[in-house]
Amino acid sequence: MRTLGLALALLVVGSGMCFADTVTVDLYGGWNFVACPLVPFDPDPYSVFSGIDIDFNLFRWDAPSQGEVYFEPDGAFGNILLGEGYYLNNISNAESFSYNGVPDGVPDGSGTMTDMWISLPGNQLDGTNAGGWHLFGQPFNHDTPTNGAAGTGDNIWFTDGTTLKTWGEAVEAGWVESSMQYWDPVGQGQLILTYEGWGDDDTLRAGKSYWLRTYKDNLALIIPAYNPE
């Protein structure tokens, strides 16, 4: 399994090894839970969300403190990151936002995409090893099914740094919840993603973000460089 941390993806950007690409993420009036599926060349929120009123309307989730961080001018929101989930109150009713970034999957010189690791630290302030809520973004500009041939969540993986488990195995081990929550921006309501067939979807969608509950600290979610083409 070929893997690369998101920090290394930023190093690739700095080295100038990748060509530019452009992505457009659709928006609806009201709340939108979005991901930025390309590493942006300019990660400043005003640049990525150009034309959108993001002041006090854009939020991210800080897993170590289990609290939300809202965007304000000169605040501590930080840059826009691949793999991060965001929720945006689209009060301007803009239809989309677009930005330039590294091509899908941070491909190497041969065009091979990179598997993406997303940190799931859990609550680092509660003095326990009980995990917590995380809001992550699909880090690819294509859809990724959670199921492989076995149909047990075996197309995405979790690790504690020592052991590698499929989603189904991680559920059985008590590491993570068996479902994720995502947002329907059209109906303005919550939907459920599972690998077991009873939810609303079983595929991580490009440009979307997802809530995931873990029950153990310091895990990582591994999303493979599945290419539908």
C-alpha cells in the first residue's frame, strides 16, 4: 500500500513537482458540509473560498479539544487543508467556489496517486483514551467506495500505528463507529453513510465532509488512491 501523509503532500507542492489543476465545489443556500479535494496552491481561506462570505460563516472542527473553530479576520482559523472537513453557512447563496491546486491524489511523475492518511487524534484533553468526534473531508477529487470485494468496509482502513484494520474490523475492535454522518445541503438534513447497506450511501463523495466517532485516541483513517477510471 503506497501511502503519504498530508504534510508530505504540501512538500510536493513546494517543490513544484506537480502540474496545476482547478476544482469547483458546488454550494447551496444554507448549510453546506464541504471538503477541498485538491491541495490548494494558495491555502488562505479568502483565496480558496473567493467570492463567498466566509467571515463568521465558515467553521472547522478541532478534534483534540472537541470544539468548533469559526473563521474571523485575523483569527486563528489556519489554512485550508486537504482532508479537513468544513461547514459553511452560505448566506450569500453562491452557487460554487473554485481554486487552483495540485492534481487529484498528488500524483507522482508516473501518474500514480497517493493513498491519504487522515489523523484521528480523539479528545486530547479528557484524560482518557476514548476517542471523540472528527470532521474529515474526502481528500480526493473523485468518489471512493467504502466497500471492496468483501463488502465489509474493506476498501478503507484504520490504524493505531501498530495494527491495520478494515472499517468492519475496526468496528468489531471497538475503535470506531459503524456509520458516518454527512449533510444534505438541498434538504438541509443529516444523512448516514455505512458499509452495511442500511444507510443513505456507502461511498465517500468528492467535495463532501463526514462526521466520524472514534472510541480510541490516536488513530488514522487511510483512504486508498482508488481511481474509478
